[in-house]
Amino acid sequence: MKTTERLTVGSLARMAGVTVRTLHHYDEIGLVVPSGRTSAGYRTYGRAEVERLQEVLFFRELGFALDEIRQIVSRPGYSRTIALERQRELLEARTEHLLTLIDAVDRAVRAERTGTTMTNEEMLEVFGDFDPAEYEEEARERWGDSDAYKQSATRTARYTKQDWETIKAENDTIYARFLDLMAAGEAPDGDTAMDVAEEHRAHITKWYYDCSKVIHAGLGQMYVADVRFKENIDKAGEGLAEYMSAAIAANAGR
Amino acid sequence: MKTTERLTVGSLARMAGVTVRTLHHYDEIGLVVPSGRTSAGYRTYGRAEVERLQEVLFFRELGFALDEIRQIVSRPGYSRTIALERQRELLEARTEHLLTLIDAVDRAVRAERTGTTMTNEEMLEVFGDFDPAEYEEEARERWGDSDAYKQSATRTARYTKQDWETIKAENDTIYARFLDLMAAGEAPDGDTAMDVAEEHRAHITKWYYDCSKVIHAGLGQMYVADVRFKENIDKAGEGLAEYMSAAIAANAGR
DNA sequence: CGTACACCCTCACGTAACGTCAGGGTCAAG
DNA sequence: CTTGACCCTGACGTTACGTGAGGGTGTACG
């Protein structure tokens, strides 16, 4: 059991079957960022980064562009469990597609062997059928407002690594403030909690998409309605999802 | 049944689910070259090119670099049937690999759900396991001398489209000369036939790899021993494989 | 301590496989 | 003739690294 170990870039690269250069690149673009550096400047990766790399590599295996992957994993409410489940579906779809290709090869071999002739269409129609973006389009509609997603994609397209770090820090701060209020016994529908909820809404609007109070309320409901969102947020603190959801609802109503 | 039709670049691209730019690129690098042009300069593709494109797209789907694909399809003795069978094997291997990934995702989801912890290795070990070059390495050893393949790869690496056209033209000429001798009733072990066999050997040496008489004899034997090679060569003329094989053997013995 | 070797860093140019656009010609139908 | 879809060549740009230069770090061993 080596989950507390810190890995250097070479170790992680060997473990994952990628190159050091790949990990450098992922660090550069803020996709998988080492959480530490030695005094010599060596990158060190912890558990969270290993998990993130796994998620990224699954998406990459499915043909997603790195930019797309970054947008997916940076989505408000993103959770590892949701992603893994989504990837499961996509991997299954891809397997089906491969079986289609195998069938096509078999037909082609048979035609060669028997001297029969396939049409041009028959020979080529199986290609180009698996487009991950298509499936992600589906996910967008299922998981969130399509316009919000588009805005988010546009707005985040040129964020730098520093931007992403700032976003994370702000989000962590908001979570911490909510946790402090909880610890102090403050009611989620009190003014202070609602103010923090308002800041949360502003944070999303600033960095992702225009988040009206209605949309925000919907997001807050999702935080508790879906156990995967709930689990993800509660990683920061037990009960945070419930508290945030209540504060967001109260804020939407004032 | 539209196998005699000529396709323009846009039609072919739509049929294959690729872009016009892709087909331009493949023409540029001599991978899939249109066999005709209209008076306006439009590319027109025939049956042979459609077949070639299918082969190329299967290899591409499996992760081969275009340069690798070009070397494979330009190999002396290359045959469509052999390629399709090879691709079948590789697609199966790739499907197995995907099932491995699906299993890995399932394990990861289960771990998330049950709060158990996977080791870093367990999470990352499934990636990087499918390398098409590895399987092609296998094919090299099975189908021909490893050194010859390496030489061939090195020698052909920088060939231009014109080079490939010259190679094809020379090969066609050699085939035609053999066919003429056959039609004239010349014996395959006669001087003239052996001279052409010698030219064939020189052709391979010049463009692919150092082809000694021993290696050449081995190649000649393969031409008739393997029905797929035989079928491929006999496309140029019935009985050509047998005739060539005999001429090559005779040439090797003088 | 010095050496050797494996590992790490940043920097930066290069590559493969197209994507995108510019500017202009072609073809067919209305 | 006009329009719109299609085609051409040329060329710059993008994505995701590959490769190499020049130099520092850590550990084992003589």
C-alpha cells in the first residue's frame, strides 16, 4: 500500500506508460500539476495527482483532445466518480465500434477470398463513426445547460495554468468559509452564509458562465440530489454539500 | 454496384468520414494517390484507391503512423489479403486491451463507491500497453528477414512521392517483361528470363534492401508457397507468380 | 573526496498529421 | 449570366508531444 508516497516525474511516467515529456507538458498546461517540488526543484506527485492522471489517460484513450479534457475536469461540480462512470460508457461504445471494424475486415477478407465485390460505400462506411465529442455533447445536455457549457468552454479556452490555480484557490477559500460557518453553528439561511453563497455564484459567473440565481439554485439542488456530487464536495468537509445547497437555496430566495 | 465509378475528393472524403485535406495530404505523401485528374485538375479516384484507402484507414485506426503504413503497403510482396488478415488480428488485440481498460474503470468506480483504496500501480498499470509497433515487430520477424526490414525502413524513409511512382513504374515494367516472356513461350530458366529476374533483384536492392541471391530465392519461393502472395502477383497476369518464382530460382542457381 | 550513473531541471527547436484560410477556377442548375 | 457547391494550390497555424542541449542532484562505490 503505497498511497502516501510521493512520486518523482520519472517514476510516475514509468508507472503510467507515458514519457516524462508528457508529464512536463501536462504540468505546463495545468492538466496534471504536481503538488510539490523538492528543494532541488524536482516535481513530486501525490495521490490526488495520480487519480487525476488516471482520469486524464482514460479520456485521452478515448480520443479527447487535452483541451477538452481540461474543460471536463474543471467543470463546477466535476466529480471523479461521475467521470469514471462516463468513461465506462464511452469505453463500451468504443468497444462496440471496434467490433464493427472487425466485422468490416471479415467481410473484406471474405470478398477477397471469394472474388466477390464490395461497393465503395460498404468498404468505407465504418470509418469515422466514433467521435468522442458527439458523446460529450450528449453528456452536456444531460448534466447541464447547453448554453452554460458553451460559455464555459469559450471562457476557459485560453486560461493559463495560473488562472486555473487561482480558480482552485478561490473555490477552496469559499469551501473553507462555508466550513467555518458550519463549525460556528451559523444557520445556512443566515445572512453570512447567504453572502458566501453569493460569492460562490459570482465565482462561477466570473470564471465559467453567467450563473443566475435560478441556475445557481438548480446547481445547489444537484449538489444533494446526486450522491456523486455530494460525495465529491463532502471530501472538503462532512456535510458541506447539504449546507451549501441550503445556503444557495436561501440566497436564491432573497 | 458502383465499383467502376470515379470519385472526386469530396465524395471519397464523405464516404470515408475523413476530410478533403486528409486526402490531399495522403496524395502529397504518396500514400493514396488518385489515378486520374480531370481536365480541370480535379483528382479522381478509382477502385484501387478506394481499396488502398480502406487498408490505410484500418492501420490508422490501430495507431500506426502514416510513414509506417506507407512502408507496410509498399513492401515487396505486399498483398491486400495479408494486410486485412493482419489487421483483423490487431483489431482483436485492441479490443482485448479495451476490455482491460473497462475492467480497470470498474475497479476504480468500485473503489470510489466502497471507500477502498487502490494502489498507484493498480490505477495506472493498464495504460500504455497497446503499442502497434510491437505487433508489427512480430510481423517483421514472421514475414521476412529482420535486417532486410530495417534496411528497407531506413532506405525508404525519405522517398518522395515521385520516388514511389518510379518504384511502381519499374516494378510494373519488370512484371510486363516477365509476362511478355511467358506469352512468347520463353522458358523461365532461359537466359532472358533469368536476366529479368536479376533485374528484379537489382530493383529490390536499389529501392528496399540488399537482396542477395539467397534471399531472392527465398522470396521467390514465398511467391508460390503462400497463396496470398501468389494471388497478389497474379493480378498482373495469370501464372506470373509461378513463372517469376522459377526464373528467380534459376537465376539464383547460375 | 572524487567518480560514475541515473535522475532531475529549463529551454527551445523540430515533427507528424492534419486544420484553416486565401485566392481563384469549374460545373451545373435556374 | 448568376449562384452555390465543388475543386485547385499554396501556406501558415495547431496539437501533443519528441529530441537534444546544457547543467544540477542524489546515491553508491572506490
